[in-house]
Amino acid sequence: MNVPGPEHPITIAANPRRVRVHFNGRIVADTVRALTLHEAGYPPVPYIPRCDADMALFVRTMRATTCPYKGVAAYFSLSVDGRTSENAVWTYEAPYPAVAEIKAHLAFYPSRVDRIEETDV
């Protein structure tokens, strides 16, 4: 486990905007309670509470990856009306203490969903 610091900063903040994720003509997640994670030189990532996603459309996969700063990520595919996007979503179910806020939140690969939109509330 690595701890974020000056060489690899990670910050998490409440996102003041409404975040919606679209896939195959459906809104699969919709929240005004997203968190935005900024990590080192990577693009910011919105993390959406699971309770604000239609989890009936999510299928857990066997994929798992490990981030030395966040922990083990589990993955879900999205399946909507016959269209599937494999491993489109990741989540940290037991994140390391430095990023504990993202527990029970979902992040989406922009290239594996139709769009992620953020609008003013």
C-alpha cells in the first residue's frame, strides 16, 4: 500500500454538479452526490454512489486489478436491452484508508458508455 503524497497526489471532493451516465439509450446512473477523484496526472474521475445507479443493469465480472494507492478494484459489465459493455465500471469495495470515501461508489470508463454528462444542479 502506498500513501498519496507530493510525488503522487490524490484528492477527493464533492462534485457540485449532477452526473448522469448514459448507455444504450438509458440513464444507468444519476446523482447529485458524486465525488471527484483527482490523481496525479490522470483526468478527474467522478465516483457515483451505488445507490444512485440502476444496479439491475450491472453484472459483476471476474476482473480485478490492484492500485497501490487505492486498493483492489472489482469490475462490472453493463447490459441494457441486448447490448453489453464489458468491464465498463470499476469500484473499490475495501479501499485503502487514504481514499476510504470512494467505498460503495462506481466509476465508469468514458469509452465504454455512451456518455457521462455533468450539468449544473
